[in-house]
Amino acid sequence: MITYRNIKGEDLTPDEVDANFRDLALGKANISVYDPNSKNASAFDMANMDESASSKILTDTEREKLAGIAADANKYSHPANHLPSVIAQDANNRFVTDADILTLNDAEAKFAKNNAFNKTFGVIVGTVAQGNDSRILNAIPAYDRSIVSASITGDANKVLTITKQDGTTVAANFTDNEGIPIDDVVNSLDFTTATGVITALTEEGFDITVNIDGRYSLLGHTHSAEDVGAEPKIDDPLSDDQVIVRNIDGSERFEDHGYTNTEVDSKDDATLAAANAFTNQEIIKGVYGIEYDRTIAAPEVTRIGDMEMHATLPVQSKMRRCLQADDGTVNYYLDANDSTLREDGAAAILDGAHGQVMVEIPEHWEKFEIELKINRALFSENSFYGAHFVPKMYVSAYKAALKRTGSILSSVVNSTAEYRGGNNSATNDANAATLLGKPSSRISRINYRDYAQNRGSEWFDMDYQARKTIYWLITIEYATRNHQTATNANLTAEGYRQGALGTGPTNLSGGDWSTFNNYYPLYNCGLTNSLGNNTGEIPVVLQDFPTAGLTKATQANSYRGIENFFGDIWEWTNGINIKIEGGLGSAYVANGFKKSDIDYLGYKSAGNLPNGNGYISEIQFGEFGDIIPKSATGASSTTFFSDYFYLGSDGLRGLRFGGRANTGSSAGSACVYSTYSPSAASATIGSRLCFFAR
């Protein structure tokens, strides 16, 4: 039996139990069973609840107010720091930044006006000049006024000594061609700061002009205006080997011309006129060159200078093939007329065992000058006024082969697999399209330089300075800018060369070439060995070209031992980078042996390229005779420079010179494309090997 009790522990009767369960079932849980105050009412009715000191009943108003208080409204903590924005600033309280602090720390200490930089202002030596101090002359540099005296000592070989205000001296040597003994003082002295030239008048009446920075030394032998005519004078020599020379700017000087009085007198007027036509200067013995008018389309140029040198060609005639060791030593020279022989007639070994087959180009002097619309190029074995020295260099006789073991750039006649040309594919070794004995290709400019350096630190791939020098040697020798002019072994009546190098290996069909060997080199190294150091063309018949049973008659050429200077395959040329931005190109030439394939650091600007493709009508030229295109409009394959220029897309580009086997009349010594980056490699691009003694 189940017993039910209320919360007080009292037993409930069955009726009470039934009543309570019934109320629960009806949801009347608010009826309290426990009723200690005998209210007998709902325990959840607020009116039936009792309050105490710690328990209070909230009214509706109090509950509404409590509901409007935000969470955590009573948890405020005062911050340890305040932002500057909440702090008021005034005249006595300002913020300073870190930059303000650095500026204050770097500020000079306050100094008094009379002690500026530890030097007192004043008007005597050792003080700082100010205001209208007599020591200050507007627009006259201090160094103009630093010379206080000058004196001359010596007889024929004299010394002009300049004493400056600080007590130091500057001395300059000069020659008195009359050899008058003199120990004299200078009556007047004029120093031109723009040129560094001092002009002095001595007590004896001699007018002496000296450049104290050493660029040149002149003896001014006093002449009246009537003494110096509009043209250079050769009939008033100061001595047997000196003449008065009128400079381009109209001033006069004395200079060695190399001829004695008798020799000068023996020259006929026509010879002297031709010699003097090149410049407003007297001829200098041994100096020869060419000039051309930039506005005239004909590619032919005019021979100038010492006309006898155009017959003997002292610089060009010393070019010769040799076998060169890796340390730069010449093992032996080759026969002048047959490169398969040594100079002494013994058999030459051209396969690399005795060294690299190179062409020696002698040291010489070059000068390039511009007068109005006339460009001039002058060469000599000896130093002459304003000329640049060109050291001896060696350029490979053939386009460069590659010794596969060790990747060493080479110049050899070798048909073994060790020197296989092109991309070193053996696919055609047994047929006419073989790459055995051919120059290398499909190598980037970057790698060509590295492969040359594998032979030694003084070895390089084809260099721009070398190519430029060869270009001018050809142009001066043949008096034409069109180097594809047909060869002509006959001399002119004066004994000068005529013609040029001929078409060369440039006259093939591109489609036939592709069919034959996919644009890899066609011409074996050494095809022109029978020419020795001479210039000319050699007939070449390509077998099974483009397909079995067919042949193609073509030719290889050589300039004084340099085989195929243009044509067959392009030549990557180092030492020059091209920057193309927005379709506009600029050339940068390396300054020395530092070469880069990624930037222009250490390079000097060499002018802007044409903004489109075309035959070259003008080159940069300048003081170094740059053969970089400047204009490519209004020209053709038979006018101006007769070679083609092609501009590439934006980026750092290298230059490849010469053209290739199918370029035709667009090819030539100055033909140049700027389409590839130095990292590019192509079947139609090779290079050469060069040696420069540092």
C-alpha cells in the first residue's frame, strides 16, 4: 500500500491525494499545499508574498529601469595611458616626434657671427670674406686668381713654371723650335679656365701658349694675320719637320708633318690638295683615312691624309694569321699566302694541337671627328694629335668552334666529333649535311662568353670593339661602306685597293637551307686557308643541297685572314647591350672588360637606335667611330651603309652582326639585329673567339 504525504510530512487521505493530482492535471501547480500563514491562496501571487530585509519585491517601474542598463556598465577601469588626441596642447606643452628629435640631435651648435666655422670674419688672410670684401670678385672663380707669377727657363727645351698664391708651382714643358736661349720672366699671363690654356708674353716678345693639364703643348711663334692664310700653310716651316697648322676653330699651331722641306717642295699641288682636303689641318705623315658626307647616298667614301699610306696600308698590312697558345703566346705565324703552312714553309697543325688559328691585328691609333656634315676616320701606326690608342688584339680566323670536352671556345680546322659544330647533333655525320668541321651555333651569348673564358681570363667571344675596328679597317682600305661590293684584285692607277669583299656566303634560299639541315652552319672552318693573309673569295659548291643529287654554287670570303666576317651564320657580339622600352631603343657600350647580360652597369650610353627597321642611312659615329645604327630611313642595299637593321621588342637585347646565309644584300659588316635577349640561342647564331692582353 502506498502512503502519500504533504511537504510537512503529514499523511494524506485518499480524497486529498485525488484532489491534488487532479489540480496538477489541470495545470493548477500555483496552488500551494504548504501554507504556513494560512492565506490559502496562490503562492505565486505577488500580493501573497512577504518581504524581508534581504528580499524585496520589484515593482514594474523598477524592473523596466533595470532592463535599460547595458551589460558590464558598472565595470569601468581608468586607463594607465591616454592617446595624444585626448590631451590638450598649449604654448608650454607640445608633443615632438622621433623625426623632430633626430633633427634636433643633428643641428649644428649655435655659433656667433664672428666665429663662423671657427674662422673669424674679416678682410685679411685667414678670415672669412663677407659683403663687399675686396677679395671677392663676382663671376671670377678663385682658381683664376691663384697664379701670382710665371717664369721660363731653358733653350730649345723650355719649361714654363707657374707659381700659385699658395706657394705651389705647376710646370709645363714645351719646345722652342728656334732654340733661342732665354731665361726670362713673363710680362703678361692669361689663363682660360674653359680650356686650361695659359698664354704668356715674355720680355723678349715671344707669345707662348701652353696647356698645363698636358693635353697638348704648343709653341706660339708670333705671326701676323697675313702669315696665316685661309688654308693650311706648308711653305713656311718652322723647321724641317714642322709646319704652321690652322685648327678647325681658326687658331694656329705647330705640328710635325713628317716631311722634310725638300719632300714638301717635291709634292705636286694635286697630291697636297688631296692630302689636305680631309681637314683644316696639315697632313701628318703616316696618318691616313676616309671621310664622307652624311647627306650623300653613295656608299663610296673619299681617301684622305697621307696618300702614300693608302697604297702601303701600314696597319692593315700587318694583319696576319698565327697559332696562339692559351697564355697568349704566338706559337708561330702562318704563311702569308697559304695558311696550311707555317711561315718557314713547314706544315701547320690547325686542329688545335698547336693553338688557336687567330688573326693578329697590330696596335695602332684611331681618331674619329665630325665637322658639320662630314665624318672622318683616321688611322696610323703612330700616335697623332687627338687619336685614341688601340692595343694589339687577336680575332679568330674562323667562326668559333666548340671543344665539347670542357666546353672550350676554339678556332680550329677539325672534323672530329670533339669539335662537331651546330648543336652537336650526330644525325647527319655520314652525309652532306654533316656538322663535322662546322662552327658552333645554338649557344646563347651568355654561354659563348663563359666558354671563351674556359680557355683563359684574357679570352672572349666576339667583342664589339674588335668588330668596330675591323669594320673601319675594311672601309678605309676599300673606300666604301658597302662591303659586299664585288671583289677586284686590280689596283687603281694610284696603287689603291678597289672593290671590296664580294657577296660572301649570303645568297642561299631560306627554304632550301631549312630542308638541307634546318638552318645550321653550312660552311666548313678553313675554306679560305688558300688565301692566307690576303683578301678574296673562294668558290664553294654545296653537295646534295637542298636534296640528294642537287648542288648549289656559292662562295666563302676572307678579309686579311678573317673568314666570313659576314654571312653563313650571325655572330653574337659582346660588350654592347640594347635597352628597348616602348619601342624605342638605346645602345650601351661596355667600358673595358666588364660585361653584363642583365643590366647596363659599367656601360656608357652610345646613342638611340632607329625606331623602326630598314637599311642603315646613318650610324652613331661619335668620337669612337661607333657603328651602331642611328637612322634607318631613305637608304637601300646600294646606298649609304648598304646593310640592314632590325629593331626588337621591349627588354634588354643583345646584338648579332653580319647576317646569315639567306640574308642576301641585307647582310654585311654593319648588318645588325637587336631581336634576341642574351640568353637566346638559335641554329643561325654563332660567334668568334677573341684575345685581349689585359
